[in-house]
Amino acid sequence: MVDKEPPGEPVAGDRPSRLVGAEIKRLRTERGLTLRVLAERCGLSAGFLSLAERGINSLSLTSLFALATALDVDAVELLGPAGRRGRQEYAIARHDDADVARLAMGEREYRVLTAELPDQRIETLAMKVRPTAEPSPVTQHEGEEFCYVLRGELTFLLPDETAVLGAGDAIHFKSRVPHAIHNRGTDVAEVLWTVDRPLLRRPDGTTPC
């Protein structure tokens, strides 16, 4: 297993983390899977997954994707209620657009910038990462990712190095490379993150609220 439980006494998680954790537990129980079996399937430790189900540990999008694959559901199924957006050939995202999908979970806040297009193959998110004492769990899966730092500093923990990215720096990597991120500074990091598949959308065009 590649992730570690955070040290110290766990505290109650935020509401989105609790809702996601409850949905993971529901789906796992529905499929007759033990924590250990599901953990082996998605590459997370059983201890970390137990805390995630209780809403104490928040999950990164890549960890959510790994769990969704292990549970044989779309990643957005783990995020709860959804709102619908129409399919178009193009779309413009305004900074004050109330219909843009947003999600705050744990130390991260996501704003989906890409639209729901026919045969869509990428998703770009504006992401804010608050400083934390511990890094996110290490994760890996199929795919490709690109991150560009707009403001602040974000550390990528990779197998061969620890890469510290500041404003104007970028990283492009295959998602199968074990990776974790950590905001070790004192300010919120703001980044643009692109993945090679829609993580926050269903094929039918729905998105999380």
C-alpha cells in the first residue's frame, strides 16, 4: 500500500468528506467488499480507507477515481447530488458563473473550467490547495495529468524526487507514476489542473453541484 494515515488523533471531517465517505461505504457494503479487499483494489491502505469512509480523511480526485474504478462506478457517483448542463460544441466559463461546477473537500477546492462537450476527453480545473501538515496519500492510475501553478507553492512527491513548484512552474506526467501533492507553505496554492478524462462528470452530461 502506498498511502499513510496521518499522525495524531483523527478529528471529525468536513461535511463533503463525510458525504463522500458514506457513499463509498454504501457502495462497498452493497458489493459485499471488505475494507481490505477494496483497499487492495484501489491501492489505498485499509486504515486510510476506514478513516475516509468516516469522513475523517479527505480524498484527492485521483484517489476518488481509483476508488470509483474499484467500485465500478463513475467518479462523480461518489460525490452525491448533481446538476445538469447541456452538451454544446463550445462553452465559455466566466469567473462569476453560478452554473460552473464547484466542489470543496478537505484542503482542496475545485472549480471545473471545461464544459460538457460531445466525446469530451479532457477536464481542466482551477484548484486551491490549503496548507496541511501532511501530504495527500500517494496514488497512481492510468491516464495523464498536467498542473500549472498560478500562485503559491505546491510540492509533488514522486518516486525519484520531491519537486517544489512555484508560480509559473508546471508538471506533466503519466498518472501511473506514484504521486502525491503537499502544500508545505503558509499560503493557499492556486493551480490549473488538467486530466485526460472527465473526473467530475457523468457520460449523461450531469455534474456535481
